Amino acid sequence: MPRPALSYPVNLEPLSDFYTLSPWSLAEMARRFGLGRSNLMGLLRGERTISNDKLMALLRWSGLEVVDGKLRLAPALHVWRVASVKHLEAFARLPADLQPEDAWDLVTETDRPRREWIHILSQPRDARQVLLSVRPDFYPLLRDRWPGLGRHYRLRHFAEGRKYDEIAGRLGGEHLYIPSAEGTRLFTDTEAPNMGRAPEINEWARWLRQSLHVDTSPWLLPDAAAEETQNEGSPPSATSVHPEACQHAWTALTHRLDTGGTHADICDVPVFSLGDIHQYPVGMVRLDRSFLGEKAMEYGKAQRLRLYKDDSTGVIWLIVMNSESPCGLPDAFFSDRMGDFALVRQGDALRVDRITTPGQAILGRVQSRMVVYKTDAHQIAAPG
């Protein structure tokens, strides 16, 4: 849902994704901050449910700053998690100002590493850090999409007596983040005294290598490093496929299609036939942002895209119209882009042709072209 214009002096669009990554639910956030849950939900839907002063207090409580009308991470340790497709998509949508430094350390318990989470800690940037905890079956997806998440510069431990569940449950106690000074005391280096029991750490490292294809060589303990070199040879391949991660990827993408044009990364594009003029589409396709690109997705969301199919040649044209036009004949406009392909009207028929004269009236510009080659066995769609 689009936000009302000038509702607040800050762009709140990323706030919902930021909150999605928190280990706290929205209800818990509202309770701890002292705000009605319905007010917080309304705020995230784009409604003006609280005053400007209350909003700024909420953002400070959340560990956010406002710079030039945009949200930015405040100096602090921010605790996020990725345990579902929803979390994965929220992480992918974060703008640059809300992203941590793309340099990471691996974190685990000092005594007996657990396998419910993969914990990675971003290296500090202006006292801003993120502890990102990822379910193992989602970790390969993140590493594939953001390779920096798979390069760990060193191994660190939670400080003695500290556990992830306790850190995520309490956070800052009175706010959604952990102050920087406290955050630095939550972790120790492997070189520190009482660094943990080597057998448990080495067994955990073996699990990381075999199950998730993590390269543990930058931080592996000396005895295990020799064993790895002897028994396993080269570092594990990061191109290996994790079956559950593959299923999550398919689930996420098919969910986009199921959601349809209401999803931020999907638009519905009607299919029309070239030749005789028809007022209504004969089909509909759903296209993904990664396929269309940013600009074409913007056109699609504005209902300015159509696919026109030439049944006689198998050519399919993606057309950008001058204005919103879900049905009917698109409004004509004038173009001076000589030589470009465009959708044009000739009498009672539509066809795609080059612009040959300055100021020629056209119905839409060609964004791309695809060709369907017919064979005896099947049809193959290929770029034109």
C-alpha cells in the first residue's frame, strides 16, 4: 500500500522490513516501547497513527537515525535473524543505509557449539554492527546471493556465560538494540584464554564443511587444520547445492507468483495479439523484477507494459506505453526517435515497425523482443 504523501518527514518504507528481521514480534516491540499494537501496525501500513515526536522516539528506541529524510542504522549492535522466506526477502529489500559492513566473523558458543543457528557478526563500521543469526537451511541462500556472508575472517565466541537465546530475548533491555559498549563485551576471540574445548569446535567445523560447504580454513584450530588438509584436500566447493535451501528458494519465488501483482517484485503483464485490434487481453503473464529490471518493473507496476504476440512469426514484443492502459487501445503519442521499433496502428490493424518520420504517432515503444522457434518436438523461446 503506498504511503500518504508527506505523512512524516522521513521515508518509513524500509521500517517494516527492519522490524521483520528482529527476534522480537511486533506485539512485543509495541509492549516494550509503550505503544498500542494497532498503532504500530497502522504506522507500518502507511497510516499516521502517532505524532512526529512519538515517531522520532520510536526510531531512536529501535536503533535508527534519520539523515536527509532516510533511515540509517545508529551506532549500536543490532540483532537480526533469518529463519524464513519472509526474513530472507526483508533482508534483500534493505536499502544501503540499513545494511551492515560486508565483512563478517563467525560466532559460536565457547564450550559446545550449537547447530540451530549460524551466527555471523559484521565488522564494525562507525560503531555500527549486526549480529545476524541464520537457520542453517537458509544460510546457503544468503551466501549465494551475498558472497560476503560466506567469507569469515575469523572465529569468535560468545563471552563466557552468554548464550544467543538470552541475548536475543533481552537485547538492550529497554530498547531494540544493544549499546555499542555492551556489545563489545558479548564476544571474545579464539586467541583469548579459555577459548573453548578444541574437540567440540573441530567437530562443529567438520559439520560446517560437510553440511553447508563452509570454508573453515581461515580460522580452523591448528590440529584440525592439519587433519582437514590430510583428509579432505581442497576447501569445500561453495557451488554445492543444499537440498533444503533449494526448496526454500523455489518456495520464495513461487510465493511471489501466487501473491501476484501485489508483491513488490512481481508485476502482471497482459498479452495481446498483433494484427486486428482487440480491446481486451488474451492472456496474462507474471514477470519478476530480476527478469524485467528496475525500470521495466516500474512500468509494469504502473500498468504501462503489454506483451504483443505475432502468431504468424512467433515473435513476442514487450511494449511500454505512454500512460496506464490495462485494456483498450493505448493512447497515441509522438516520437522523434528515428529507427527505433514501436507499436503502430495502420488502419484497423496493429503492428510493430521502425519509426521512419520525425514526430510519428506511435502507441508504445519496444522494450524487448523474444522469438519462439517451432521444432518438431517442442517450442523454444529465445531472445530475438
